[in-house]
Amino acid sequence: MIKAVIIDDERNSRDIIVLMLEKYCPQITIADTATNCADGVAKIKAHQPQLVFLDLEMPDGTGFDVLMGTQPHIPYEAVFVTAFEKKFQHVIRFSDVELILKPIDKESLLHAVSLATTRITENSSKQRYRVLMDNFNSNQEMQWQLLIPSTNAEAYTINLQEVAYLETQADSCIFHLNNGTVIFAAKPFRYYADLFSLLRFYQINNMQMVQLMNIDQIDHQRGKVLMKSGVALDITARRLRDLQNRITLK
């Protein structure tokens, strides 16, 4: 059995998680619930759970405060729960920590529990929580780290600035770094394209997205984007004009 603690200031949210876990997740036993950060830290220390459902924003702080309160080592897997994904989405998703949105639905909860169960069973590395806290404490988004689960079951942590471009390949995504390193990510291209869309990245065609700061020049005649790494990538005429405007305005 996997022991779990639920930390959320909304009673309805706590009740929904409890009911769904009892109905659909027999491998989970609920040790306790908490209504704020301070109580949550106390309950975690008292019960030593393997899994914690953690609301992001509570009256006395955030879910990150709970993580900090249980440092230096985080012996559990965390699943964040929030109604405000965009506020923290990059900090959380860059670290490959699970996030489910309110109102909580069965599919999202079961997916998060399944992944957490696998990580607990396999005693997976907790590197993602170090990445999470480092990014949370940094005000410079281009200094953020990105944890990439790869197709070879390894996890690579890179600095966002290292990414030259990324491209799709079947159900995975290929990261091309400035130094020539190639990483085959287990998650699909669309996942990262959506994640990077609000940052200084630009999708130049249906299969590739580049980091603006790593563009060397634009070849208008050939319809190419020339990267600082020396790679030349195709770009459509419409996107070429739009990209030129973005670079001019940045």
C-alpha cells in the first residue's frame, strides 16, 4: 500500500480526491488531510507518506512552502493541484512534476496516481524536486533548468539557454542543443511546443521550433533560419515574415 496525505484548503477539493482514491485507487491509503501549509508540513512529518497531493495556493503560503518545509530531502512523490495553471506551469512542468487542474477529473487523477505509483515502486530519482525549487527561486526564466525524461528511460537536466531547436519525431521530441548534443525526449513535440509558446521560442514550421536567442540570421532568399550552431532550418514564407517582426521587436 502507498500512504498518502492530502493538503488543500478547499474542503470540496479534499473530498473529491478522497472519494476518487477510495473508489479507483485501491493501492492508495489516505493517512491524513491538512487545510494549510503549516498543518501540511506537520502531517507529512508525522505520517511520512510516500505520496502527497498538494494544493498550490493556500491562505498561509504555497505548495512550494510545503516542499521547503520538508527539506533537505523530499522522500515522497508530490502531485500538485491547482485552478491556476498558467501562474506556475513552467516552474512545475519544466521539472516534470505532476500537475492536475481543478475541477479535478477522474482521468487526470488516475494518470497522476499511475505515474506516481510507478516512480514510488521503482524508487525513482528525486532530482525533479531540486530542479523545481531551483526554478521557483529564480526570477530569470532563461536561467531555468529543464528536466527531460528521455526515450532511453534516463532523465537529463539542461539549462533552457542550451536549447538551439526542437523537432517532432513520431510520438517523441528531439532536442538539439547548441553544443551538438541530441536528446530524444519521451514526451511529444506538441507538449513542449505548447510549454515554450509563451517564452522566447518560435515554431518555424509544423515540425520544428527554435529558440530566438540562438538564431544567427534569417536567409530570406532561401527561406531558411540559420542557427548559431550552424544548422539551417526551413521556414514557411508566412512564418518568416512573422519571425522577422518578432526578432525586430525583441
